[in-house]
Amino acid sequence: GGTTYTVYRGYLGTYDVSSQDHVVTVSCADVLARFASLTLSTDLWFSVTTGQAIGHILDLLGWTGGRDLDPGVTMIRWWWEEGTDGLTALQKVVDSEGPPAIVYLDEPTGNFCFRDRSHRLVRARSVNSQATWADSGTDAVPVFTAPFTYDLGWQGIINSANISCDDREMAGALSVVWQDSTLGIVSLPALGSLSVIAQGADPFTAAITPSVATGDFVQQSGTTTASLSRTSGQAVTITYTDTGSGSVISALQLQAFSVPVAHTTQVAVSDATSIGQYGIRSLDAVSRNPVWAGLNDAQAIAAMILEQRAKRLPVVQVTFAGGGNTLLLTQQLARNLSDRVTITEYETGLTSVDFFIEQVAHTISAGGAWLVTTFGCEKAPSTFLTGQNAGFEGGTGTWTSGGNATLSGTSAQAHSGTSSLSVASQASGNMSAAHCTDPQILTAGVPCSPRELMQCNAWLRAAVSSRSVQSGAAFYNAAGTFLSIAYGSTVADSAGGWTQAVAQLTAPSGAAWCNARVQVLSTGGAAEVHYVDDVILGPATALPFLFDDATYGQFDTGGGFGT
């Protein structure tokens, strides 16, 4: 009557049988390892999101399983791959989305997952802590075992980023993108054919089918036709076919609209304070460049990386060992990548500190009766709203009316926990709330930097009347002087459930502080109530490694079965 969890999915590679020991040792490769063995040759796509690019890669790799793909934030102007293995192609797209984007196979569902750089700001499992772990406690708290390792995070520091952005433009006229330099004169037998891979130095699009009329080969004798495997990419296959009793052709070439690099821009950012403390730690030395990102996305990614990586971020490894303990097994089997968990470990001074799960490793032994799970976790950023200002448990924090609103705490509705913020209109029209007043901004505001991408999300629910609602932020300079306010797109709340309003806003020039805002548009009169809960305000990144391995496993069932 228990619950079955899938902890590994992969492909059988080899197996060895030891008749003396009665042991069979099996070698398996997971999905990502299989992708690394496959080579891609793609069309050239214009203006695709990172999520769409991931989908194209999966199509070309022949992935027939389920998919759970975020749309992606980065827009890739021109995307293609030629001669790249599948794993590298996925990695390049993930890097171009920026931290904390990840791809992985979700073992329980079998879905291939892509999470974009905003996923830890909008997904409930990353926004709200999914569990509290401790090194000691009551039967109600999952207690981890030795070894517990704590890394101060020196190796992850990045305080300098120099990203090269190639801007490609399609040529205004057809040109020769490939010419034969090896075949010379080609003789085709009667009704015979020859396929040639035509690869250009740059990607191209709208290739024309070669013919004598277009001047793309010379017909020395007989009659020959040509066909293309596709019309865009960096390489296509041209098939030349004799239509009679044999033919001879020469001077083979292909014409298309080339898409060369028009100009290259360098995005350079650095953190002088961090460099003074730790020396220069460049993006290249720690990770990979976002090769598909355009100028705007590269600037946003560089700013996000330094915002979190200029300071060290502690990394811990937490071990759970469970057999028949349901409390422990639930944590071992139900947790997933990017889950937010709260950890207490007194030897290192960690007291209720939030971490994100980065890696999961399982070791099964005793014929499946014993499971040891090791979680690799990195500290969650601390530049977000916390406590009552985020979740309204036990009070309303420093929240105040932003106009035409009366605020109070309530237990009538809650998105998480037991409480939320009640916002009641004083009259008809727009009403808004802010997480602190202007005079409080220097003590209660969230720090930001000019041109930094900030994320403000809030969950809203109508008491009765559905309205258009928004989340946003107001920005202030270092002296606390108001600069501007901006909101994200409107969504409609309802009395039947919670709706999340999401905003990604670029801090204006001179910005040093900001506060969260929520707004309800066009209330019908006085005392119209809407509820607000689980508000997030902070840099539009939640850190961590730029690429995370999928959940992986090591298995020993007591009979020697392992990877």
C-alpha cells in the first residue's frame, strides 16, 4: 500500500555476469549521457526563445518522452547547430538563458524539464520552503546524518564578466555559400545519384535548388537534376540525380542568403569591492559564456551573475539515511532540483537558513531496503522580502497603503500558511499597496542597482469581484528620494482561486532601493476587498550553478547491481 517512486531512468549499456559470486553488474547511461553521443545538424531559426530552442533540440535528438519546458526569457535572434553533440547544444542554450536555468530528466514523471532563469521566483516549490531539515530535533523534523559538509563558497565567486555578443544580419542578396573544391568533374551512371554535404562558413537561409539555369553546376553531358535536404542551416545535403543514360557535371556550388556576423559588442561588468577582496574571478574561469544571448540579454545575465556571485555563497551536502522511516524517505524521494529547503546545523552556525537543492544522489543497498540520499544545496539569496512582508503570517509587516486602500491582516484566505494581506478600497477607482513608506525605504527597502533586472511577484485573490491586478516596484536613489514606479502586465484575479501577478522591471538610472507594489484596477466602490500573499521582490535571479546535472543515482541492491 506504499507509494512507488522512480529514482532513475536510463539506457542499458553492458552487463557482466560473475557465476561464482552470483552477481550481475549492469552499466547504464542516463538521458543526458545518451544525448552526448548524438550529433546535431539543424535548420537556421530566426527569433526563438531558449525554451523553443530546447524543444527543437529534443525533436532532433528523437526524444519521444514527455516535456515540461519553460518558455525562456532570452530571445535568440539566430539559432542553429552544426556538428555539435546534443548535450553541448543543450548546455549552450542553458548558459544563454542565464542562472539559475537548468535542464534535467524528472525521474518520477519521465518528463524532460527546462527551467528558465525566472523559475525560482515564480514556481511554488522554489518560492516557499518545502521542508525543514535539522541535525537534531523531534520526530516531526527530518534529521540528517553524517557526513554533513559545509563549503564556504570561495570557488563560486564571480566578480568580472566579459561577454562577447555577435550580432548577425541576413545579407541583402543571394551569394555563393559553398563551392566544391574536391570532386571536380562528377560522372553519374544512368539514373544514378550522388549526395554531397555543402557546408558554409556562416549559417544561411533561403537556399535555392541548384540548376544549370542558376549557374550552380555545369552540365557537360546528359541531364541532371538537383534537390536539397533543407534550405537553411550551416550545412545542407545536395543530391544530384541523372535522369537518363548517364551524365557528367562540374563546378558545383550552392547559393543562399548568408547570415554573417555584422558586428561584435563586448559586455564588460565587474565588482570592484569583490575584486579587492578576492582578486579577479572571471566568468570564463568558473563557467561558460552565454553564446546565444544578444546584447540586452547578455547585459542582464552579466548583471545577475555578479549580483549573486560577487559574494561567496555557501554550499552544503546533506545526507539522509532511511529504511522504514517514512518521514526520512519522504524527503529522500519527494525532493527535486530547485526545491527550497530550510536547514539548521548548529556546528556551522546555520539556523533556519534557506537553500536551493542543486544535486541529488541516491545509493540503494540491502536488497532495496536501505536508501542513502545526498543533497547538494546552495544558499538562497537574502535580498528578498522575508517574514511578514512576504507571507503576512502574524501581521502585515511594514506594508502601507499606496493609495485608496485600507490594509489589514486576515485569516479569511491564504495562498500559503494561514494568513494573507487584506486590501480594501476606500472609494471606487484604482487602489494600491506598498511594502514600506517612502521614509522607511533606507531601512525596509530592497537594495538594487541601476539597470538591474528586478522581479516582483505577488499572489492575489478577489473576495467577490474580479479585477485586473498588477505587481510592480517603486525605485529610489541612495538618499531615499523617489525616482519612478513601474508595473508588470495585468492579470485578472478571481474569488475562486489565487492568481499570480508577475513583473520583471529594469531599475532606472540612479536607483539604489526599491519597494514592492501591488495594484487593483478600477474597483467598484468603497470596501471592495482583495487578498495578497507570498510577495517576492529581489534581483531577477536566484543564483546558482549555470548548469545542473539531472538527478543521478548509484545503486547497489545487495546483489552487486550498480552503475
